[in-house]
Amino acid sequence: MTTLGLDLSWLSNRLSRERETLDIDALMVRTQAMSELIDSTVQTVQRISSELIPGVLDHLGLSEAIKWQVDKFHRRTGIKCGIRIDPENIMLDQDSSLTIFRIFQEALTNIIRHADAKEVTIALKDSDAFLEMEIADNGIGIQAHQVSSPESIGLIGIRERARILGGRVTIFGSTGQGTTVKVFIPINEKGAVRD
């Protein structure tokens, strides 16, 4: 994108110098619009990259990253969010934290796309043997055939990520009563690893 921006800038400068011999006003307008689009796209890619792997995950751990994502989700959607984390500061190794964080992001994305929810509750609990994460909404409710549909790419991704850590996922819903996603990840024994 940066190289394309430089090329467009070069083209715009060159066309400006040859204005007397060519009628290029339309081309100038078009190249300016392309340049603005590139600038906007670069900013969007940078924003998306920071959201995929936020610095807070690397520096402060999973608990703070979950809180950060909940805050961003609430500000973006206006959906009321409740969150419980026990203990307050869950610290796992970087790979496990990133995998669990991406599961969480996908669950929130599904709520935005499909749930029509007004409220979401999140619970994250680190017991002796398992990390348990529950994301529940009060939306329209997922149907049984959607839970197992091969077209439910987001749900497949959630399951696959959990499986990488030796975990499992349950997803259930009821019409008009919302959807609940529960994730169970073993700690150690080929699962998540405490930092």
C-alpha cells in the first residue's frame, strides 16, 4: 500500500507538469481520490492489526486484554456488558493467552453479527485444572442446526482454537433467550500453560 501511494504521488506530480499538453483534470481528481483511499486503508489495517494482538495482551496478560476488549466492544456497539474474572489477574503463557483471546474476539464478533443482543455477560475463571470462559448474550438465540452447521465458520474457528489447547466448547441457545458459549481449557497437560 505504501509503494502504491508513492507511485500515485509520482504520477500525480508528473501529470501536473504536463498539464499544458494534456487534458488531465479528471486524472488528477482520480489520483487524489486514490491517494486518500490508500491513506485510509493503511490506517484501517494498522487499527485492525492492533486489535488482533493488542499490546495490553503482551504486557499485562489475558485478564487485562479481556477487559480492554470488553470496553472496546461496549463503546463500539452500546451493548451493556458485565464481566467477572476470578482470580483478578489470570496469567498464562503468550501462545495460550493469544488463542483464548481470539476465541473471545470471535464470540463477540458473532454477537455483533447475529445476536441482536442488548446485554452480554462474560465470566473468566481459572480453577486448579481448567480455565473456564463463558460468554452469554440475551439476543435472539442460536438454533441447534446453526451450532453444527459447516457454514458457521466463526463457531468452527472457536472450536478449532480450543482444540489446539486440548479444550472443548459448548454452544447453546434458545429462541428469544440468547446464546451461551462456554470454553473449557485444561491448564498444563498439553493445554494452556501458566506463566
